[in-house]
Amino acid sequence: MKLDEFLAQLPKGDLWVFGYGSLMWSPGFSYSQKTRGRIHGYHRALCILSTRYRGTKRKPGLVMGLCRGGSCWGMAYRVHAEGVRRALARLWQREMPRRVYAPRLLQVQIPGGRQVRALAFLADPTHPAYVHELDLHGRARLVAQGIGQRGTAVDYIRNTLEHMRELGVSDPHLERILHAALALRSNGSGSAARAEVPAPQRQPEATAARDVLPRRASGRAPRRAGRAASRS
């Protein structure tokens, strides 16, 4: 979807934006409010080949997308109405060059039991860069070899996990991919070997220790998550 098309159907007023990967720590646009949030019906998945920011065409990396099923914790940003067009222009330049994402307005739960509609970038499973089935080792090889304009895929995964922990969320599957990728890089196979790319089995979601948002109105951060796997 082109930016003008999205703007034409966008309600007037402030806009919320939901970040679940690099947007959690580097949104790249001005905002008036930032808070944790949770989307139900979609989960975070390593499912998109990166040939620019975290990899190259010859050695692609692997980055996140939102896929159907489960739920996902992330950061929600509120953008004042007068800054919406500018923020969206930056987001389209960053997220939409290859049209691998489908921009959608989704319900996001934020502290205080509130629901807001926020822009989220969903993975497009029909796009050639979408990876449909790939085991943990195959994902780790892509992450290990990925180096692009914004740095390494390893750092991308590490930063995502660190910011998830700040929200009280863990993702054991993603942690195992990171550890396997680091092992490949340490023995040199991450940069030398090219991963075969068919496409992802659905990944277990991250685990929140408690579903705190419906229960707490104080806005305090949730407790640290346990290690058991669920979906997020």
C-alpha cells in the first residue's frame, strides 16, 4: 500500500504506532507518548529475509514480522496529529521499500486497560522475501551471516530481546536462535556458509510472566517473565 492510500483511509487526529522489533528502540520519528502495549491475534516471528538493513542480496539476514496467531508485546508510540504525515513518511521510507509488510490499524492494549488503534506492520506471506519453513539452525545461519546498512542481524536480535526483557517478556526460541548464531560466528561458519532458504515453522511466542495490563491501572512495568514458552 502506498503512503497516500493509507493516509486517505486514516482517521483524523493523533496516531498510535506499534513497534515489535527495531521500532522498540529506534523509532526514527517524533512522538508525544511511549508505553508498553500488547496486540492479540498476531505474534512476533523471524520470517523476513533482509537484503538491505541486516544483510545483502548475496548473504541475506533475517528480521521480524507480525504473523497471525498468539499475541505480541511491544512499544506503542503516540504521534500528535500535526506530526502524523511526517512520521508516516519516515516509516514508509524505512519499512516499505520492498512492500514486504502490510500496514494495518490493529487494537493494542496499553496500561490502564485502555485499547487504542495503532499502525502495525504485518508480514506479507505472499512476498518472495517471506520465509515459510526453516528450522532453528537455518534461521541461526541467516542471522549469523547477516550484515547490512544498519548493522548485524545478531545485534538486531540481541537488541530485540533486551527490550523485550524490559517489558517483562522472554522468548526462549529467539534466545536459542541468537545463541546458535553467535556460536556459528565464533567458529567462522556464520560468515562463510550460506543458508538455504525455503521458509518458518511458526515460532513459539515470548512468555509474559503475568498478563498484567487488564489487572493493573497504575502503568507499572510487568514483572520479569519466566522461562516457560508460550506465544508473544
